[in-house]
Amino acid sequence: MSQAPYNYRNTLSVLRQIEEKCGRSPGEVKLLVVSKTMPPEVLKELYDECGIREFGENREPELAMKTAVLPEDIVWHFIGPLQSNKVRKVVKMASVIHSVSSVPLIERIERIAQEEGRTPEFLLEVNVSGEASKGGFSPDELFNAADVAKSCVNARWRGLMTMAPLDADDDTLEEIFCTLAKLKDQCEERCQITLPELSMGMSGDFPIAVSQEATIVRIGSRIFEGVEKITAVR
Ligand SMILES: *Cc1c(COP(=O)(O)O)cnc(C)c1O
């Protein structure tokens, strides 16, 4: 067996300690296992040993390969850049899409969800830091997108997601996560809806995200340390 089950349990216990330290309720923050580039056998270990039933993937071909060989009761989260020509496949496989980053994409997901009889949840990705290399709405564009997102009936808008820069210091990270939390409050106010999810925080920065109201942290490398990657699936 790999180290992944051990690392998962360790990560979960660290997360629970941080929740407590931050005054969050125990179990309030979901630990989403990001399984991209990892072999299906290791996901199956986590499924069997730790009862994991949700995984995050960032590429459609790899998600398709894994859904084909792993148990059907797994709930898949799509967390990567989503090309419009992949929307149908992703809507058929994933229950939650974290990385919705344009208005046409929202409209396409809604239309295809209806055609396929699916009710995916989705989050709007926000590029809080303004890095040119990152996808996501700018805070300025977000409210226009929010008006489109709230009108969806098949696809269900559940909140916001962001990725912080990998090299940011702790103060900058805190500011980015705090900004996303405020943007969620503003969307709720503007659209008169409840958005339960804030997907933010990865292996290197999840403690700060939890201190700023994250409800889902997306963790990969901390759990899969030492596991050999698969060759890219096409
Ligand atoms: C890879 C990835 C993660 C996990 O990052 P780690 O640093 O490996 O924990 C989280 N979110 C997204 C969108 C990713 O692509």
C-alpha cells in the first residue's frame, strides 16, 4: 500500500485542529482529495481504507479514464480549466464544477445540464490576485456573472473558488482569501441567495484559507507525496 491513506488521515487531523483553532465547527471544512496525475489504484486505496467517496480532477481525459475503472458511487469534482468543447463530457461525469470562469460557460453548462438531465453544482472561479496566467473572473466581472449564475435552474450555483499564487507570503494569502469571502457575501446580498461554498486553500496554504471561512480545501500533493505520477492521459 502507498503512504496516501496515512497522509490523508494525518492531513484530516491537522485540518480538524486548525478548524478548532480558528473557531470553526468540527467537520465544517470539507477536505477534497485532489487526485490529478495519481494512479487509480491509489485512489482505490483511499476509497477502501479511508472511505473517501469524493475526488477532484482537473482534466477531462483523465477523469474519463478514472470514472471508467473506479466505483460508480464516487462523486467527482472538476477543478481545472474547462474548455467549452469538454462541457458535455464533464457535466455527465462530475457532480461539482469548481472552475467556471466565463459567462458563456455558465450558459453552456446550464443548457447541457438540461439536455443531459443532470443537476451539477458549480462555483464561479475568481482571479483575486489578478495574475495574468490564471483563469477566473476579475472581481469587477463577477457581479455580472453572478446575475447569470443565479438564474440557472438545472445547474446550481453554490459559491466561489479561487487559487492563490504559489509564491505569496502569508499576509497576501490572508488578504486574497478574505477578499473571496467578502465577494461571496456581496454576491449573496446582490442576488438574494445563500451561497454555501468557498473553495479555497491547497496543500501549502489551507491553514490560512480555513481562517478566512473556506468550506472546501482542495489538497493533492500533501496526501500523495512520494506516489509516482501516471503518464498524461489523452
Ligand atoms: C492541483 C490543484 C490543487 C491541489 O494542489 P496541491 O498543492 O497539490 O495540494 C488544488 N486546486 C486546483 C485547482 C489544482 O489544480
